[in-house]
Amino acid sequence: MIDFIIFLLTILVVVTLLISVVKLRLKNRKLAAELLQATLDQNILLTRLAEELKKKEEVSVEKTDGFLKFISDSRDMAFEYIETMQEAIVKFKNNVGPEIDYMLTYGTATGDSLQTSSFLKIERAYIELIQETLPTEKQGKE
């Protein structure tokens, strides 16, 4: 009878251990499946992150290129405007300058009149325009 009790206890221990082993295997399979899923999720997230970083870099480069193009275009437009204005002022100087120089050199024959005072205002404005806007000969050669 003692042998039978020992036998039953042994069988009970073996059955308990078998149940524990089965539970552990099921738990391991579940953990393995969760680990696989987590690894797949991580790979997907890394791929998406890499794509987003690439997009961000492309956008940054596009913005930088666009900004540099804007600066370059603005500079070209400014130089073009300056050249156009200088050409217009030189044309004005060539058209009106000789008459003003003549009046400055020889004066007017009519004396003081409304035209003379108007002409003096125009003369001052002309001299100011030419001196302040056109480069001098020295500056143009450098």
C-alpha cells in the first residue's frame, strides 16, 4: 500500500510537471508570436521613419534651392533695375544737360522772371539727380 501511495504521488507529480510543461510551451509560443509581431511593427515603423526623414530632407533641399533661386533672381532684377535707371538718367542728362550747362555758363538774357526761377529749380534738381544717382567716372572704371 505504501508502494501504491508512492506510485500515486509519483504519477501526480509527473502529471503536474507535464501540465506545467504544456503551460510553459503555450506561454512560450504566445511570447514568440508577440515578439515576432513586435519585430514586424518595429521594422514597419523604421521604414516609415526613414521615408519621412527622406521626405523632410527633400523638402528642406527644395526650400533651400527655392530660397537661393529667389535670392539670385532678386539680385539679377535689382542689377537690371539699376542699369535701366542709370541708362534713363544718362539719356536725360544727354538730352537736357547741354541746355542746363549753357544756362549755367552764359545765364539768361531775360533776367529774373518766372521762367528763370523755374529753370533754377529744374537746374538744382538736375544737378542733384546727376550727382546722387550716377556713378562718377572714377567709380565706373573701378
